[in-house]
Amino acid sequence: MTCHVWTDWRALPQAARGGTVALGNLDGVHRGHRAVLAAAHGGRPDLPLAALTFEPHPREHFRPQDPPFRLTLLPAKAAALAAAGCAHVHAVPFDSALAAMEAEEFLDAVLRRGLGARHLACGADFAFGHRRGGDVAFLAGWAERHGIGLSVVPPIADAAGPISSTRIRRALQDGYPERAAALLGRDWEVRGTVFHGDHLGRELGWPTANIWLGRHLEPARGVYAVLASLPDGSVVPGVANVGRRPTLGGDPETRLETHLFDWSGDLYGQEIGVRLHRFLREDAVFAGLDELKAAIAADAAQARAVLAGTAPSNG
């Protein structure tokens, strides 16, 4: 379905107002977030479904010196929200002015006058306003006074506890993308534009599509079995490395290098998505290019074995 992304709540066309709205940072759009979206839709199935989130994430605003931690940047988040049924995504700019808004002002200005929300849904721990001064009890009282419906969704949990973006980040940083996938409901994906490297992979017989991690969370460095989503809609299995290439002198930034199995073509300047399916081994330093080439061959064979029987899908 078509999903519109709006970045200014003050000047929305009428078609983007008056919906049922899921609230939250929604980083990752994981199973818990989708329960909030389902509750928003279930509360008023006659209304268009919208999500309100913040860009940048408030943590990025308050702690810009922290390492990147995002599971999904806005384009990928909007795509995941669209797949969950959202017609509108309100990516409210989180700046000093918004951070200074008192809780009631945020509700009145953004949700009631800006979005014209007619039903709301959020998790039980949703907090908002200056210094997180508003909580679910505050929201419930305000919504009742204004005749706006509210669905509060209890945490979605598994055997290890509530599903959260924090748990997903930790699983990825510890080298368990399959655990992250169980919490997300899909493999975690990094999207980025393919750039020209030094073409060493091609010289070694293992050409790679390179993207920078940028503002994405950095998962465990090392080698992964992956599925790559290409611009033409195809999904191609491969093997990828997350790291800074210590054998080749090191990079200032972390890159994701992906070799696509049984595929050839030119992806430079195009956006691809790389889904981490299974962690194979940690990053390593090799004595020379011959040793590196042998390691890549072994990694590729292992990745093929892991991915055998995996049905590529665009879901």
C-alpha cells in the first residue's frame, strides 16, 4: 500500500489528519511495535492508520556523541510501517523546541490540532513531553477529556522477557542475528548506497558490493550469511563482512562488504538492503592476500550451506 511520510505536523493536508495513531519511537518496528499498530487499527478500523515517531530519535538529540545505535533509519522504518498497514507516517522533527514542550502542550498542539487524531495506541511505558513529564495515565486523562479513544498495549514477551529494541540491539552486538530476527519478526536489514571501493575483491575473485553502516547500529564484526535485496526487487543469497578491514590497513568507518552468489551486474550508486541471517565467525587479521582469499572461499562455502533451503522473500 502507499504510505506517505510527513515531517511537518503543523501544515498537514486534510487527508493526512483524523486517523488512528500509533505512538512511539518504533525503532526496528519489532513484534511489540506491530502489536501497538494492530491495537490502533483495531480501536478504529474505519479510520486510516498512522504512526507518529520522532526523527532523529530523542537519544540522538540528547546524546549526539554516542555511537550509532539505530536499528532502522527513517526510509526503512517507513517501509516496515507501510508493510504493517500504515497509510501515514508522521516523522516529527525532534529538536530543542519539541524537547522543551510540556506534555499537555505536545498533546494539544501535535496530536489534537496538528494530526487531528481520533484514536491513539501506545505501549504501557510510553512517555512524552519535557523531561518525559507525561505518561500513559496522563495521556488517558487527556484523551478522555477530549473524546479521543486510547488503546494501551501491554508488553509483548517471550520466554526471556519483554520484546524491546534494546534486546534486539544486544543480540546483534553479541553476534546472534537469528535471535534478533525472532524478536523483529524478520531478518535485520542494513540499507545503504553501494560505493566504489578499491576493487580488491574483484581482483581476488570475490567482487563485493560495499555500503557504509553510517548511523546504523554496528553489529558484531565478522562474517555473516546474508540475503541481499536488490533494486530490481530480487533477493540474492551471499556472504558478507562487517568490519574495518584490519588485514588491509583498516578503515576509519565500518563497512558492510557483500559478495552475491551466482550474480553479476553493476550496483554502484544504487541502494541495496543486506539482511544478516547467521553469524559465521569473528573478524580476523590474515597474514596476506592468499590467506585472506582462502578464508573468503571457506566463508562462502559455509554461507551457502547455511542458506541452503532458505526461501528468499521480500517480506
